[in-house]
Amino acid sequence: MPTYDQLDDEAAWRAETAAPALQTLGDRLRLHWPGAEIGIRGDNNHLRGYHRSRRWIKESGFCTNRSYSVSRAAGDRSGGDSNWACALDFGGIPQSELHAVCRRLDTAVRAGLLEKITEWYGNFGGDDRVDGWDNISNRIASSDSSHLTHLHMSFDRGRANEDHSDVLAVLIGEDDVSDAYELLVNARRPGVPPGSQTHSEPRYGSVSNAEVVAIIQRAHHDARHAADRADEIAAKLDALTTPGPVDIAALAAALRPELDAAAERAVRKVLGSLDEQLPIP
């Protein structure tokens, strides 16, 4: 293992930096989980892969693999800034929460919603095997045991500096893709047990699962967001119409059924649209 003094003698090491959008994603994860531990640019143990820049991999005398992370995808070969480190490690939160994060991410990646993530490693819980997915080869993957306690995500080097609000939403559970996917399976394929078919299996002719899941995901998110605004609406009504104090909680509770009903109508409208557009073959 090289020392930091040895690494610092190389121009490629000195020029290396984290992709700015990944830094932003890390900052937003810390806002949600204040104790979260985030790593993007690797330490002197990371001598290959997405935690290193493409330039460093090609130029450094200490690199141990000059093809991994810079050869399979067009973006990895030539996209983005050659000095960017393009992986993010995420840990430091309760293991049960990390396991849920990994399951949400796996669902979204396999559904084709996060193609900019080339691979991920982590753990679903319940065993000592590192879980993961190679999103370029579309196959199950695994890695070393350190990933039992933290999540690793590699980003296509050509897309690492995109807005990652979609990744954040999946990780924190703002958009529960898993629920949306199972809702779709149960609603449109009666009698099919959840999880009995792979996420890559086509169900709607030329329309991909990813497109269908995205439609349901948006409807699910919008409906829940509408219901969650009950408190805010109640407070505004209080300010506009009430001369004295009012029980905001009671008013919010009174408004919530109406908002829930509106949300349900919105979801049913989307499902009805799917029935027209995506007939089951």
C-alpha cells in the first residue's frame, strides 16, 4: 500500500476530486441522516475502481487494475471529467435502516429507473453475504465483507455530475418504488404472488417495466404528498379565516379524509389510464 507522500508525488493524485454532484448527494444524505458517513474519493487502500479518477487509473504507478471502471460503458471510457472520483459509500446509520435502503435501491436499479448507477453493493440483512447488482451486465454481484456495513454505489463517469435527486428519493424512501412495483403486479396480474417474477420480465409488450413503474411511482408520490399537506393547509386557513386561536391538529384531522379521497381518485385515474394504454397481452 503506498503512502500518501508517495501518492502526492503524482500529478493525477493531486488533481483528483469528487464529482460535485456526488458531493451534493452526500450533503443531502447527511441532512436526512445527521450521523451518516459518506465517502467519495478513496483513501490509499483504494487502488482501482470508481473511487479513483479515470486519469489516476490510467496514469498512476500504484493502480492495480487499469480496466475496471473505465472500459465497459461509453461514459466510463470517455465521459465526464477525467479527474472525478465517481463512487459514493454510505454508512453510519442503523443497520436495519441500511438494509431497507439497499432493498429500495435494488428494486429501482433492477426496474431500470437508475441506469446511471453501474453497480451497487450492500446488504439486505439476515445473512453474512454481500448483496449487489452489476447494472451493466444485469446480473447479481457481490464484493468484500466491508459492504455488509455500508452501501457502495458506482456511477457512470459520464453521468456522475447529473442531478441525483432521483437517487436521493429512492435512498430515503420518499418514492417507494418497491410498493409501486408490487401494486402494479397485484393490480394487473391477479393471482400472481408478489416477487414471483423478475423485474426484467416484460409484461406490456413494447412498454418497458421501467416506464410502467415510473408512472405508478409518480402517482404514488403525488398522492402521498397531497395528503401530507393537510397540516400546512390547515394553518393557512387558520391565518385567513379565524380571528382567535384554533385547534390546528383537529382541523388538519378533519381535512385529511378529503385529501386522502382526492389522492385515491388521482391514483385510480392513473390506473384507469394504464388499463387503456397497456393492455395485458
